[in-house]
Amino acid sequence: MKRSIIIAMMLAATVLAAQAQQPAKPEDTEVWAPVPAKVSPAKLPGAAPSDALILFDGKDMDQWVNSGDAASTKKWKFAAGIMTVDKSVGDIQTKEQFMDFQLHIEYRIPENISGSGQGRGNSGIFLAALPWGAGGYELQVLDNYTNKTYVNGQAGSFYKQSPPLVNACLKPGEWQGYDVAWTAPRFNEDGSVKSPAVATVFHNGILVQNGTILKGDTPYIGQPEYRKHGASPIKLQSHGDKSEPISYRNIWLRKL
């Protein structure tokens, strides 16, 4: 090997060794782009931030349709800035379809609620409504202030799958709220699950589902399962129990 080549190799090794011995600098791990979008937080707790999509603010029900017939004019009762379940109408759902989102929604169990178990203020928030099987992935709404039922069916649970970490229910007559971070499932071309649905839920400001991985949909009978789907509407359930109907207000969503 020529002497010039050997000298060049030795110099290169010396430079690399010197570079390896250089102390780390703060800027080595600084990321400057892309810059996150500016979002203005709400001034009041529970109010919508600047980038939120308003699904219901007490002015109208234009963002909602009848789940059984999107062309139908039949919706729930609407008065005094709130919407109340009409059990003769059935479920309602958003016109728009979503994948990943942050959702805020408030509900009220009527003060004069009657019944027991699953027959007491029963409703549900389907974070992705599906036209088959269990109808989607249900976050349970129920009066469990002092009402006993199976724990994976009480308020704050993913129905028949994941009980809440704690019971954070308020008494009937008081407005309550859910704040949800929802990551929709993804599927491979052959219909197999690429990544499951994941949800974090706060009930009345208290964490009740912490990065919960769903096993599939939420059937009343049988085991959960996944079937390939994409963006889906959010559905509010009109349950068939005989107790007094519940109400909803202040519903907004941020697409993630």
C-alpha cells in the first residue's frame, strides 16, 4: 500500500476519533419544524377550543340525523338548549364521519329517574357507529350514583369489555361530562386488524379509562369482534328501558 494512502487513512481515522470525542451539544437534539398549529383554549371549563367542530351547542340539531333513516325529519326532543332522548325515534348519529378525535360531551340523568340495574337512565355513546353486529364501540351512559349493575356495564365502561377505573358518577339531576381521546382501529387489505382501537376517557374530570385497547365492538351477547371499516359517525343511543329519558348538551370534537 502506498505511503500516501496509509497517511490519508490515518488522518481520516484521527478526524473520526476526534469527532466521536466531541461533547454533545443541546442543539443536537433540538427539533424546530414543523411548528405545531396555534389553538386558543376555551376560557371556561368544558367550552370548545378554537379548532373544535361544534356538534351541538344548544342552537339546533343540524349536525345530527336519525340513525335508522338519515333522510327522516324525526329526531330527539329539542328545547331550552338541550336535546332529550325520544325513545319513539330511536338512535341519532352525526352526519359527518370521523377517525381519530378528542370528544367532549355532557349528559344529565333526570332527577326523577326510576328503575334499577341496566334499566335506569341507560344510553350510550358509540365512538364509531357501525351498521352491523353490536352497532359499534359503546362508552356506557347509565345512572350508577347508587345503582348497582355488572361493572363492565356501568357508566364509564366500554360495554361488556372494560370496567371504569373508578365510579365517578354524580347524582341524578346534575350535568355530567365525558372527555375522550379516541384512536380508531386500522385494518389491512385482507380485513385483519393492523392496529386496534384505543381510548382514554375522563368522566367528570376523573380518569376512568387509561389507554384502553378495545378487543373489538361491544355486543350485548357474545364476544367482541372487529370487522374492517373506516371513518364512522358518532351515535347516541336511545335505549329501550322504561326509565325516564336522559338529555345531552355541549358536544364538540377536535379531529386528531
